[in-house]
Amino acid sequence: MKILLFNPPAPDGRAYTREGRCTQEAGVWGTQWPPLSLATAAALLRQDGRQVTLRDYPAAGRDLRALAEDLRGLQPAFAIWSTGTPTLRHDIALARLVRKEVPAAVTAVLGTHVTVRPEEALAEPALGAVIRGEPEGIIRELCRHDSGFGQVAGLSWREGPGGQIRHNPDAVPLAPEAIPAADWEGLDLDGYRLPLKGRRFLIVAPVRGCPWRCTFCTAPLYYGSRLRRRPAAAVVAEMAANAERFGVREFFIWADTFTADRQYVRELCRAIVASGLRVSWTCNSRVDTIDEETLRLMKAAGLWMISYGLESGSDAVLAASRKGITAAQSAAAVTLAHRLGIRVAGHFMFGLPGETEGTMAETLALALALPIDIAQFYVAAPFPGTALEDEARGKGWLRDAAVASQSSAVMELPGLSPARVEAFRRHAYRRFYLRPRAAARLLAMAEPAAVAHLLSPVRRFLRWLG
Ligand code: SF4
């Protein structure tokens, strides 16, 4: 039985990552994330003896014609693809292309948006099913039960053409020991390059779930709120296997919040050190889940850059978004990492509830004051299923046709238009990066081998800055 799993071609030639809570256009650095969920599903399916083809069309620079060719050539029994909020209409319409090329194929989509609004996706008659929440186990069960959708927990589906939409009960998330190493076989890994370093990288995901409830975040919709920690030995073995099989020693440690359980992080770092594996990695973190001992251990195990969700320089805005941190905690965590020789990526967001001209200026001032090496400025996106969306709808901040995206503001906040938020975002990028200090930091990080991979994103970025 042939199965095609894919991250769809990008609309308008733009590259998109559609991975759990991260559904966004490739950032200003043009970085495309490897499709972790699809590669993990591929691992489970291959354990079942299925013949899986894995494709990431945006990463490979391939378009709809390539997808059509693959469909014609493979004639898969199942075609399953990821979706994101900003590209949803385009992603769902692909069901018609699949149906045209392989009329008998079972079609199904995954992603946080369709998890919350399966009916919206199933309004497309060519689409067979929606996979809700954590997808890999559901995909495996779907491919085991090709006789019908009714027995597969976690699916929403339409009973017959034009029939009623059915929502099966939620699926039980995979137990941590049952989460396999992602299997990247079949992908062109040259499409995944670290910004500035230019080296190929892969994702390793040791932890799933996030116990926090930030109003803007879709994390709980995908992996849930309960932390699930894979055995440290399995994570180390996965890194070692990727190094041996693909020659990749750079990793992004992917988690909703990797440092949510510091004891686990220390255990994993000690296991990496004890293995003698020479790897280099980055991870995300919250500023209130870090301390010097843990950071030192992380550095010894290969951490070179830590990404903090700092969001805002205003404590009032942070409190309103239930982020549960303060600007002072952000300053302390960034300074500590910098002192220990770990690069810092700071992620900020403009246009959260309570935002004003003054609080946006506070955020920019914080970004400029701290020793941050890479800053990312987003706009607050009221993604479906978040408390932020409820609030935005309840308060009339959203126009009906608004499509949430982290790079395009849509909320009409009191006294603050979407256009103004976007203009400030661009201003923040200009102020942050067009400083000698910021340029020097970037140059210090850049590797000569990366120059070829840097030119086009830097040109694009400068054009965008205007
Ligand atoms: S800490 Fe907040 S922003 Fe980070 S993953 Fe959890 S809910 Fe999302």
C-alpha cells in the first residue's frame, strides 16, 4: 500500500512551514523547518511495512506540477498533507488536484486550524477526512483501517458524498516511549539550512505538550497540556542515527517549551555528553524555566543558541496574554545566556491586547537594550482555537474575512490599527538590525560556507525593510 505524506507547494511561490503551533511563512531568514509530524508519521507507517513517500515541496522549491507528477506516478492509496491557517484555502483546494490525479485515493489533512474547525475543511467535497490534534498515531490507524473512517479516533469525516459530517472521539496521544524517531528518508535535506551558518540541520523532538496557557498560542491544540518526555536514551540514539545516516550534526530541539522540566533537560544533556556524540543544537525556552547550572550543562551538550519567547517589554501586555513572565525575567535570562557564551534569539510580538504606541516602544526598547543576537518580530495572530481569537471576536476586533498570520496584522485594537502594528514591526526590524552592533553580532555568527545561502534571504530582507 502506497502512502504519500506531504507539505504542500507554497502559494505564490512563498515558502511556508506548517508544523503544529508553527504555521508561518518562512521567516526573514528564509528558514524552512523540516516537517517533523510527517516524518514521525512516516516512521510509524514504515514500522507497519507501508510504502511511504515523504515530500516537502516548499523546501525543495517544487510547485504544484511536481505534486501532480508525484500523484500520477505513485498512485497512492492515501494522500495526507499538512495545512496552516495563512494558507488554508490553498491547502484544502489541493484535495481537488489529488482527486483528479488519483480518484480512488483517501485524502486527509492535519494541522491546528482544521483540528478546531474540521467543518471548514470538509466543506470541500473532494476532501475525505480531517486529522484532529497530534496526527501521527491517527495517521497510522487511518492507514490500518482503509475499510472505513468510523473506527479511527481523532478523525472528522464526511459520510458519503454530500453526507453528514461525523466527528469520531478524540484520539489518545502517543505514550512518550511510543513516539518514534522521525524518519527523514526521501526528503532532500539540502532544503533545511541554519540561518547564518548555512549548515544542514534536522529537528529532534524530545518533549511534547505545554502546561502554560498563553492566550495567543495553539500549542495545547496539537500536543496537549501534559508534558510527555521521551526517554533520553532514545533521543540521543536519534541524534546519533541522523549523524550517521545523513551526516547531520546540527539540530533544532523542538518542543513547545523544551526547558519546561529542567530535571529532564539535565538528564538528556548528561546523556548526550556521556555518549561522546559531537552535536550542536538550538532550542526554545521560557525565561522563567532556566538557571545557570542547567544552561551550563546544555552548553556542554552542544547548545549554541537559545530562543526565548519574550513577546513584549510591557508587563501589562504580558499579563493580559497570560504569558506568566515579566520583562525583568526576560532581561535576566537573556543576560545570563549571553554571559555564558550562548547566543540568544529573542521572539517578540506586536499587537497583543492592551498594546499601545507606548507598549510597542517598550518592547522595542527591551530588544535594543538586551544582548540579543537574532530578533524576530511577529504580529499577534488570533489563530482559531486560541483565547486570543475568542477575545478578538467578542470585542469586534476582527473583520469576517480576516486570515490570522504572524506576518500580517488583522486585529483592530482600540486606538491601534493593523496597519500601524505592521508599520511598527517593520520599524522594529530596521532599528534592530541596522545597528553596527547587531551587524557585528550577525557577522560573528556567520560562517564563510553560509555566504551562498545567505545572499538571497539578506537581499529579500533588505528589500522588505525598504
Ligand atoms: S509557553 Fe505559551 S507560547 Fe510557549 S508553547 Fe506554551 S502556551 Fe505556547
